[in-house]
Amino acid sequence: MKFLFRFISADPNRTMLRSLGRHQFSDLTGTKAKRNYADNVSEYNAVLASLNATRRPGVTAGKAAGMEVVAVPSVPKQAHLYISADEVINSLLDLQPEKDRGNFANRTLVYQWSRH
């Protein structure tokens, strides 16, 4: 509660502190608490997209999360199944992280392991 009290008392708008003391929360919608409607909707859509990405397998999950996807199919003849991937390589030895984009932090590798 000390942190909450310090956070609220640092705010120049004292109505929030007074409303918390009286247990009245109707005054909490001050000018700083209000957010732009478009920001709320875009944040909501981003959260929904990330939740949907966890339900999708492989390449579609990476693309739904907004990442660059490098697919490594188990059988090279199945490369047509990974059309939506940004890059399809035959082996992990072919992977070149320093190639063209340089931004490897947002890349996702999708491995398709086959059981023989």
C-alpha cells in the first residue's frame, strides 16, 4: 500500500487520493486516466492476435505474431506447404543470420521433425 500511496500522492491531481480514502471510485476517470479509444482498440487487437498466434502451429503462428519466419521442412519436397514463410531452407546449415536483413531478433525458425 505504501507504493500505491506514493504513486498517487506524486500525482498533482489529488481527487484520486481523496476518492481512495473515502472508498469512492467515481472520480477516478480524470484526464490522465482517460485513454484514446483508438489506442485501446489497437492494443486489444494486438493482444487478440498474439493469443491467436499461440493456437496456430508453425509458420502461421510466427506470421500472426508479426515475425519473419524461416521454415526448414523435414522432406525437401514439402517446401510448397510453407509458402507463407519468408524463407524456406533445406538444412539448418543453410541458415545465414547475417544475410540481407541483419535483424535476427524477430525471426522464428520452424522445424518440421519427421519420425522414421
